[in-house]
Amino acid sequence: MAKKPATTFICQSCHARTTKWAGRCEQCGEWNTLEEETVSATPNRTSPKKAGRLVTTRLDGTVQPPERIDTSITELNRVLGGGIVPGSAVLVGGDPGIGKSTLMLQMTCALARSQHPVLYVSGEEAIDQIRLRAQRLELDHNPHALDSLDLAASINVADIAATLEERRVHKVVVIDSIQTMWLEDVASAPGSVSQVRHCAFELIRLAKTVGFSLVLIGHVTKEGALAGPRVLEHMVDAVLYFEGDRGHQFRILRGAKNRFGATDEIGVFAMTDTGLREVPNPSALFLAERRGNIAGSAVFAGLEGTRPVLLEVQVLLSAKAGDGAARRAVLGWDSSRLSMILAVLEARCGLKLGSMDVHLNVTGGLKISEPAADLAVAAALISAATGQPTAANSAYFGEIGLSGEVRQVPQAELRLKEIGKLGFQQAVVPRHVGNANARPKPPKGLALQETGHLSDLVE
Ligand code: TYD
Ligand code: MG
């Protein structure tokens, strides 16, 4: 006798499973987050006689690097690892309103202009709204250039699948957004974990069998997770996050996962009246509003993937208010590293900042994760504490150890090149130890000031 399909309930917040519905999830304590999911209790087992046989092969053999579809957007190509891999699935995540639809529409039009048949399916906007956006982006001035672009408004994955299976012409398909998609067989609302997962699974399966590249747009919730499922991240080949502060112009596209390339690349864009503009030289942009001669600021030469970027680290010190612990407000950097540097400055250099509130900000809305920023942070702190601006023509990089020693960091020459390119005359860097031949060579016109210990900086 066939068993009744089993019903489970999945918490939309923490993904815990239970067999009984409840108003509140027992795992995470959230209210009204349990949603029903029905699965067939016993999967049909075929007998070994009927089942096919695996074709096994050897590990050695020649491999071709995957082909790439050039999106014509350099910053996007970079993050993808050189373009879209045919047949792959890419998830583009980000906060609502950050510019995902804009970027993807620009990409779709660019692909169509280079004669790639593309399909853009919107479950969020009506066709007229997309047309208006295209007009705003000035993408429609030569309509025949966009002959290879098909537009559709739908949330029905079965319809989308049937269309794609029948037409089989599209090379790239964009789904905006996966949270609006819906499959009739799944008994929950669009945007729920089950719907998102089943819809994504169906679309990815289709991409692999029909042979198009799939781009799924997904909204990120306030908590930072892709609304509904983290599972999506496991299902796709690449995950790109579109980040930025809505109050700022800059948008950063960051690779979080990539089966076909590096994940530490970033693409930098600026949101303008006519859509997203690429920023080939982010350092100049991030430093554009910097004013020299202000205490508490230092320029850091960082690396984002293979790419050097110069950023400004700003520090503001103020006397602690009240009896409690001093405040440490950090934007764009790691607050535990800030505490460490404060401790080192106090213990090794006698700079007492324990009774001060510290506010630290990295300009441009970028987040730094490199310890190489230690020296710039220390320089900004020392400058704020002494009231003396750091030299306006210097940039900093180097890691700081617990005894106050300044340690070497990777890719010094690349950083120096970028510092030179932006017209700085001096770079404050870790003292070179070891093989003299391996000493990083600065570009012409850039002087190196090597520092072995933080106390050199204080002097
Ligand atoms: P959108 O791409 O709709 O965001 P998402 O798909 O991530 O939700 O971007 C919407 C925002 O971008 C909106 O606030 C308006 C702004 N915008 C511009 O500033 N310039 C433009 O050319 C366009 C199309 C949008
Ligand atoms: Mg959108």
C-alpha cells in the first residue's frame, strides 16, 4: 500500500523542520514562520535491473577552460571570472532598491547588442515599467540593436519552463526575482523557503538540460540572509552580492562563491541618473572627497581580490561620556582588531586612549577585512590623539603584531604601484626583512618609509 505523503513544516527563519504546526518555532522562537511542505513519503525505488549504469572515467586527461559569454560590462566580467559560463546558474543578491534590476537590464541589453539571444522575465514589474526603466537608462535608442532581447512578465515557473523548452534559442535567461516565482505543485506562497527552493531547482535543472545560462535575482533580508533560503547558495554555480549604502553613489559587486573563478574580486559601479556607470579607477573615487590637513585621517592601500584600492580611514576621538565602558563605533572594519590596536598603542607606545570614545569610519562604504589596514588605522588614531594630521602625500599599509612590530603583507609592489599612480609621494610600509633582492620596488617618484615598530610612527 502506498504511504500517504508526509507533511513537514519548515521555519522560514531558521529552516528547522517539525512534523506539527505551531504558532512559534521551537528552535528560534520566531512567531508565524512555520510553513507546510509536502513530500512523497517513499521515493520510488527502481530495481537494479531497470536502473542505468554510471559511466566512470579517469582523473587525468585534458581540460578546456570553460567558454565565457562576454557581458560587455568589464566590472561584471571581472567578478564573474571573465564572463558568464554557458549553462551555469548565477545568483545576484542584494538589498531591495540597491540596483539589481538596473544592472541586470543593462547586462541583458548589452548581451542583446552583441547578438546573444536573451530572455528577461520579471515577476516584479509590468512590461511598461521595464520599458520606462530602459528609456531612463537610454538603452532603447536603436531598437533594432535589441532584436535579440525577449521580455516577459510572469511569475509562473511552469510557463517559463515550457516556453524555454520549446524555443531553445536563449543563451542567457534573467529571472527578476526568484522570490516572486511560483510553482503550482508547491503548496506555499511565493517567497517561502519551499517555493524559492523548488522554483530555483526547476529553473537550474532546465538551464542544465536546455543549455542556457541562468541569472537569478534575489532580495536579501535585513538580517543579511537571502530571504527564504540560504540553500539557494548551494544550488547555483556563482553567488554575487550587490552592496552599497543607498545614501552613497557607489555600488560594489562582490563574488561570494564562484565555481569557475576567484571569489575575492569586486566590481565597482556608481549609480547615476542614467543607470549604473562602471568605475574603472575606484581609488580616485574613494579619495575624491578627502581633505588634507585634518587630524585623524590616513590613506590605506588595500587589496580587493587582485585589485589594489586606496581608501581613507577616519578616526574621531571624544572624551567618554558617563561611567560606562568607552564606545567603539566601527564602520567598514573589524571592531576586535580596533580594540587590539588600541591595546598595543597603550601597552607598547604609551598612548592612552582607554578613556576615549572611538569612532572609526572607512569612506566610500567599503568594508576592509585585511589586517594590512592596521598601520593606517594606527596612524589615524595617533594623528587624532596628537591633533597632528598625517602627511597629506602619504599612504600606509602593514600589519601590526601584539608587541607593536609592523609586519609585512602580501602584494606590496602592487599596492605601491597604486599609491604612485594616485600621485602620493610617500608610502609608509613595514620594514623589509629577509632577502634584499625581494625588497618591493616602489614606482618612480615614490619614497618608502620603512617602519619596524609602531613607536617609530608615534615619534
Ligand atoms: P533597482 O534596480 O530597481 O533595485 P533592485 O532591483 O535592487 O530592487 O534600483 C532602484 C533604485 O535605483 C531606485 O531607488 C532608483 C535608482 N535608479 C537611479 O538612481 N538611476 C537609474 O537610472 C535607475 C534605473 C534607478
Ligand atoms: Mg528589482
